[in-house]
Amino acid sequence: MLAKTYSGLLKALAAIGAVIIGLMSIWTTAEVVLRYGFSRPLYWAVDLSEYTLLCGTFLVAPWLLRIHGGHV
């Protein structure tokens, strides 16, 4: 029972991490398009990308290690 709950928690955290990293790729792409296409950069995109890359990696790492035996 506890192992199943823990596995579900790891999958949920991995899904949240995947969504965070996916969103980061979207706003990074938007930042590049707006900066070089329209000269209107998103000033918050770089700072937010740094934090979300860190958080997303830490959220996905336990799932990767436990389920797949991989390492970041």
C-alpha cells in the first residue's frame, strides 16, 4: 500500500515537472520570437527559466531514479 502510494506520488511529481519544463520551452520560444521579431522581449522569461529548470529537474529526478534506474 505504501509503495503504491509512493509510486503514485513520484509519477505525479514527474508529471508536474514535465509540465513545468514544457511551459519553459514555450515561453523561451516566445521570448526569442518577440525579442528578434518584434524587438519586444519578455524580461521575465530568462529569470523564470532558470528557476523552472532547477525545480523541474528536482521534481523529475526521484521518478527517473526509482522507476527507470537512471540518473540526471
